[in-house]
Amino acid sequence: MKMDRFNRRELLIKTVASGTAAAVMASLAQAAERPAARPAAKPARKPQGGMGGLQESPKIRISTPNAEKLGWRLCIQQYTFRDRSFYEMLDVVAKMGVANVEPAYFLPLSKEKPDLKCSESLSAENRKEMKKRMDDLGIKMPNFYAQLEADKTKYRGIFDFAKEMGVETIVAEPPIDALAEIEKLCEEYKIKLAIHNHPEGSGSAYWNPDVFVKACEGRSPLIGGAPDTGHWVRSGLDTLESLKKYQKRINTIHLKDAEESGKRDSRDVPLGTGKANYAALLKQIYDWKWRGVMTVEYEHQSPQLVEEVAQCVKYVEDFATKVKA
């Protein structure tokens, strides 16, 4: 998500060229950009082992089968494709072979009605259409990036929306003093909270992993983290040591790499090509036998956006393939 989280609402739809894919990830990226016949439907398999496990979409040819076997469900954050609407993003994600998305509450649902945001503000009719669009492509919404801020009267509406949309985990940066109230709703709705972090200097209370750990002490296992590894790089933190502090409190992960350490405006780069030490991060997650949703979020609006996001997806699958060999 954008480094300055308080200006996110200003970044709705931008017209940014996302040129056709070429070179390194031509096969995945070109498939995502061009209209293509949908593969024959396959019978869906039920998840095995907790929230992870093999989970094939009935309509998408999953591009990360070995990651799925490890219990890693790849997902794409809507902010990655903020140059287009949610509905336009769905087609790209489906053709990329990814069956999960994480909508963001401040981004538009459709090109035709940009004022409609992917949030609890949607009418019953719009929610129904949103679910149908995802169902038609075989895409699920296991995560939702929500606005759990100071006004606690809005929390229940957010949880109602999440439950209706089949959300397992709400990703947010709530005030620390709101966690007791949120914990009650997590228990009532059986939905997890994953606390996200932004970099130092952004206004995020959770940029330092020690603050997150302290905030979660004594709380339900439903209260956990959504560590954003790219923002750890921007904060100049050791990503592996930061990850180890989270341990069993990881409810979901934002997969992100950044070019320069300790620089708040450092641009995103494909996983494994920046300073996040991704080989070590994935190895630690694998050693923990962690299972869950891994969300690729790519903030840099590159002319090769689809290709670079596809590289991130492929990096995870290549790692999974090696450890499964």
C-alpha cells in the first residue's frame, strides 16, 4: 500500500500505461494481457490442513501448483493494479493464473462507476454483482484491506461486509486502543485481523515489529499480522529478524521487495531482486510449515507492470518447486 497511508484516498484511478509483457515473463504476462479462451473447468478441491492446502479454482489454471501444495495461496492486492478498476483487474489476475484477490476499501469497483468503492459502502445489489463477477472467473476474496480506524461505530458494518463476501482475514492498521473491540468482533464473526505495517515516518504505529508484538500480547490467535516486507526494507530493518519476531502471529503476508534499504520512497522491484532477502524469508516460512494467503502487492506503476507482477508470482512458485523436488 502507498507509503503515506493518509493520502491513499487521493490515489484512485490513474491512467498509467501498463505495456504488453515481454522478455523474462512473456508467457504469464502476455496471457494476462490478451483475451484468451478460458480453460476447461476442473473440479475444485477442498483445502487440506488448516487455512492452507491444495485449493484449485474450478475455472482458472493455477500458475502456482507447487506453492498451493505447500499451503501457500497466492493473492493479488488491488492496489497493485490501481491504474484500473477492480473488475478490470479481475481479468488480468485470472489470466495470470491467480485465484485470489485482496480488494482495498478506497479503490473503485468499476470503470463505469468510479465512485463505487470496494468496501462496506456498496449496496446489496452492488455486492451481489461483485460476488458474481468473481464467481464467474473462479476468483475468491480471502482478504479485505479495510478501514478500521478511530470511529469504532463503523466496525460492525465492515465485519458484516467481510462475512458476506467470504473473507477470512481483514487486513488493516487499527489504533492499538481499538484492538480489544476488534478482538470481540473477530471472535463473534470468526474472521481474523491481520495488522499491516507501513514504513517509519508514515504515521504507522506498527512500522517497528516490537510494537506489533507488544500490541498482540494476550490476544486471541485471531489477532495477528500482515507483515509487509517491502516496508521493512524502506524502514531499514532486517527483514528476516523482523519476520522471526512475528512467528505464529502471521495471519497473512504482503509479499513485497524494495530496491534500497532505509529509503522511504524506494521503488518496488520483483521479488528476489531487491534488499528484502526473499530467499531467506521464504525458507523461514517454509521451515515453520506456515500455511495461508500470500498477497503480492506491487506499488511501482511500471510500464511493464503485468510482467513484473508475474515475475513475483513465478518467484514464489520457483521456490516451492525447488523445495518440493
